[in-house]
Amino acid sequence: MHANSKSQRGFSLLELMFTVTVVAILLGLAVPNFMETIRNNRLIAQNNEFIGGLNLARSEALKLSGSVSMCASADELTCSGSTDWTTGWIVFADLNNNGTFDGTDTLLRSQGPAPPQFTINATRSFVRFAGTGMAPSGIENFELVRTGCTGPKARRINVSVVGRVSTTTVDCP
């Protein structure tokens, strides 16, 4: 004898529609926040990369007991003289203390351009660290801004006279 049981298998169309609607609403809320998290992480990574260059220049100045500079560079071989650091930068042992990479200096590190969604600007085209780790060229501020930046999402990278490198979150320009 067979028992004729009517067991259901699967979902009804109404249950499926309800589930799809709930998933769509959750994705609609989660995806924009996730994209903002990705953008913020890219900004932080670019910030850390730039700070890494500054810290390398300072630590090499201390190690060599001599002047080390970091300057904006468009070709990773020469200083551009520009205050737009978006094109890249180089770190070099600045033997003649002029802030320009020339025949007597030793290249320590070069960095290519920042990703296209970022701009990095400063008031000077180079930062020099003395053998004591101090920055005799004076206080310098760099502005790191992401394209389409709104609210307090930009970064200001500060180099103090004593050579300390720090970063703060600032409002977008």
C-alpha cells in the first residue's frame, strides 16, 4: 500500500518573490556603503605610501648623517620643480643640500604617479631632512584629495620642523 502524502517540494512563487525583494533591499543598502569603504581604503593606502616615502627620507638622513631630500618628479629620475606631487616623487641623498637631484646625489627610491583618482599638492617642490632628522626647509603640508571628495575625506600630511611626519583628516577643498 502506498500512502498518498502530498508533501511540498520547493518554494511557491509568492515566497520566491518575497525573498528576492528582501535580498534586493539589503543589497541596495549594502553596496553603496561597501563602495565607500573601498574608496576610503584606497585613500588610506595612498596616504601611507606617501608617508612611507617621507619616513624613508628622514630615516636615511639619520642613517647617513647627511641631507636627504624628497621631491616631486614626473619621470622618476629628476625633480620636476612642481608643487604637484601627483606625478610621482623621488628620494635621494642630497649631498649639496639644494633639494634638486643632480650628478653628485644618490637616488634612494623613486615612485611613479599616483592613481588618477588622487591629487597630491604642496606649497614646495621638495622636502629636505638634515642628518639630525630635522626638516630645515621648514614646516610643509601636503593635501591628498580623492576626485569627487565630499565631507571630511581628504588627508593633510604634515612635516614639522623637527621632522615628524603626521596625517590628519580634513574637509575636501
